[in-house]
Amino acid sequence: MQQLPNPKKLLSQQTRTSSIKPAFHEIETPAYVFDLELLRDNLKYLHQLANTLNVKIIFAQKSYSFYSTYPLISRYLSGSTASGLYEALLAKEEFPGEIHVYSPAYKPEEIIKLLKFVDFIYFNSFDQWQKYFDLINQAKKAGRKFQVGLRVNPEYSETEHDLYNPAGRFSRLGITAEMFKQGVAKYGLEGIDGLHFHALCEENADSLAKVLTSFENKFSSYIQQMSWLNFGGGHHFTRADYQVDLLADILRDFRLKYPEQTIYFEPGEAISLDTGYLVCEVLDIIQNEINIAIVDTSATCHMPDVLEMPYTPRVFLLDEKYCKEGYYIEAENIDDQSLKNPNVIKTNNLYRLGAPTCLAGDVIGNYKFPRPLKINDRLVFCDMALYAHVKTNTFNGMPLPNLVTLKSPDNFEVERQAAYFDFKNRLGSADVK
Ligand SMILES: Cc1ncc(COP(=O)(O)O)c(C=O)c1O
């Protein structure tokens, strides 16, 4: 076997978050900045991983749909997966390669359109599959070639957040072993080519091992009949501590039992992990027991996972005077709990970062900066090329961030300029009489 690619050796791992990029000073804010060199690093790595392990890695669009980079991604990954008709159409228009689609339920008009172009379609229940059985057969008779899969629930997950746990109690995502047994008894499996599960979230190979064991325990009697298996997303392949040797062991053991099945992975985050930024500017600084910097970005509108997950993004102050060996000094996060201590509130250069919206909780976090903040200072939030721009909204009339590609540290291009139209267009039509 070829040497396994090691995620720790990702070319720019060290420079991902903090190296000086002169372009950050020139970009109109707020802006998502997509670093193409870093994205290419991840893609090269994933391509090598797929080849070495003899698996297929496809790209889950839901985490990142900055489609002007789809041609680049498609050079390294063999296909993409969609969460429904619209993402599938986006793939058809912008992403050369296999198109997979999974939705917990499809409407007839969606299925009619999807069956014209997708390569893989996954159903979430036997009833949905059966509902469209005739349409599937008609499309096949008319010469369309595509694969049909069922999503199953492995009934095990290591994910701690209920919001992101597809195998949690009462989950609607995937067929449970009991329902699968009943479905097979009623309808059989003829016409089903593969099985899919997705039960990981930002996880390492040790979690995959456990989920896979549960999947096998519950569904082993059906696996042999399948031509492929899709192990879903949530694999943090491009993280420096990813257990790539363990992944290879897991796949080797699995293949001893199931040598014929093609194995798919469909990560989203791993594609663009640590490859993007959100650049913003300080608009005002006020005091209310603590210093508060109001910035031209919003947790609710531009990085909703900060509130939903919740998590605290890494942030840097753009000031070359406060750099160390070519790297910006990262601001230190101080959690809300620590602020209960009055001495902590007095920490030098501590600021709570908040949005210019009316939502009291639209706060990004509390950070200690290397120097006092000033109006017009620029701040850069890290790891913003995933689940950020796909989830944006214009609540309060917040402008969307511009979309910018960074080709090298000082060479950028504005791919999309945000405008008032983005806000108005989403909210209605001017023609109502
Ligand atoms: C079915 C499915 N596949 C793939 C993904 C991508 O997961 P991630 O971005 O965590 O890798 C998700 C995420 O929710 C998903 O629901």
C-alpha cells in the first residue's frame, strides 16, 4: 500500500489561521475571505487519501456552497452530495462529477426533476422509496442510469450536541434497524443498490470505528447485497490530529468482510476546514461594566453556529506591530462564566464583541487583545469557510458579507459585492397591488 498522507504535514497547517495577509487591510468589510491556497491544500490531501485508501470522497455542499470554487474542488473530488433539489441543481450547474442527493422526504415535483439528472438518490424511508418506485422505473426504462440508496440510522453516535446528533433519541434521520426489518419484509430490497449512514460531527476515526460497529451489528445481513456503502460526513480528515492510521485499519478490517462494496465518504467541513476568514471592522466602543466593541458583523446573521453550537471563534487583531515571527497574536477568549469574577472584568484590553443589531444576545464573545481596540481596527475571525456563508440571513437589515477569494497573501478578488438588493429581494415583491 502507498504511504498514508499525514494531515499534520498539510503544507500550510501552521499558517492557516494567523499568518500576515496584507489583503486583509484592503478588503471592504464585512467579508468572507476564501483562501484558495489553503483550500487546495485540503483538496490535495483528500484526493491522496481517497486514492491511497481506495475509497471515494465526495463533497457535501451543505457546509460550503461558494460555487465559484466548485471547478477547483471537482479537480480533486469525484462528486458532490446535495440536501435536496436546489443543492442538486447547483451541483448540476457548477460541479462536474457524480451528483448524490438525500432528503428526509421528497415532493413528487422534486423527484420528477431530480430523476432527470442525479446519479445517486437516497431515501429516508421504505414508504418514500415505494411512493416513487414507478417514477424510478420509468426513468430507468427511458435510459437514465442512477443508483438508489436507503439511509439507515446506526443508532449510535458520539456527538454531544443534540442539535447535531442524527442518531439521537427520536431522530427522523435514517431508518432504524427495526423499521428496516419491517420494510424488507414488506417490500424486499430489489432496486436498492446501497446503504448510507451519517452519525458523526467533527469527529475522529475512533468515533467512526464505534459507529461502524453499530451499523454492522444492526444491518450486517443486508450489506452483502449492496454494491456500495456511504459512511456519511462529519469525518474531520483534514484536522492535524486526525487518526489516519486508525482509519486505514478500520477500512482494512471492514474490507476483509465486505470486499466488494465501494465505500463513499461525504464530508463537508473537511473540505474547507480552516481555509476561510470573516474580516470585520470596529465601529464603536462603549462601556457597560466591561468594554464593548461593536463590529460590522453579527453572530446571528454571519456566523449563527456561534450561538447555535455554541462555539467561540478564534480572532486576531490586524496590527503588524502586534505580530510574532510573521504571525498575528491571537486574542485570548474569556468565557462568560469567568466574567462573574469582578477582577476578570477589569482585565486589560478585554472586550466583548457585539453586533450592530438589536438582538441582545447577538454577541460573538469576550476577548483579551494585545492592545486597546480603536475604532476602525480590523478583526479577523478564523475557520469561517464552513457552515457560515451558507447560513447567513439579513435579520435587522444586516448587509451580507462580501465574498472574496484570496489567491495569495496580497492578491484578492471580490467575487460578490453585497447590496441592499440581497435584503429586499428575499423579503417580497414590489408588485403586490
Ligand atoms: C447526510 C449528511 N452528509 C454529510 C454531511 C456533512 O457533514 P460535515 O460537514 O460535518 O462533514 C452532513 C451534515 O450535516 C449530513 O447531514
